[in-house]
Amino acid sequence: MGELCFDIDLRLSDDENVRLEVTENYEGDKYHVVVFIDGDHWNTVGLSSGNELLKYMSTFNTAPVVDT
């Protein structure tokens, strides 16, 4: 069976767009997520389960994106 790979485009506001690029089993992570804000790389995270992935994705729906 092939590896999962997909992108999610979110429009957080009129002038803020987020893209999540998700790849399964990449660089030692079960789910490897690269986050772009308005086309610029913002963050990369490795997650160990589908539940962690869903929880991480939902953070972009409930809170503004803040660079830490």
C-alpha cells in the first residue's frame, strides 16, 4: 500500500492563507507536516499518530497563527 500524501489550503482571513503539506512516513515521522503561510515556510512538525495530526490541523481553525 502506498504512502499518504496530501495538501490542505486554509484561508484564515482575507489576507492570510495557510497551506499544510502532509506526508506519511517521511524523515522518521509517522506524519510529517510542512506549514506555509502566504507561501513562506513557517514551520515543520513531526507527528506520531493520526489523532495528533487531526489535533494539529484543527489548531489552524480555532486560533490565529502566531510565530513562536
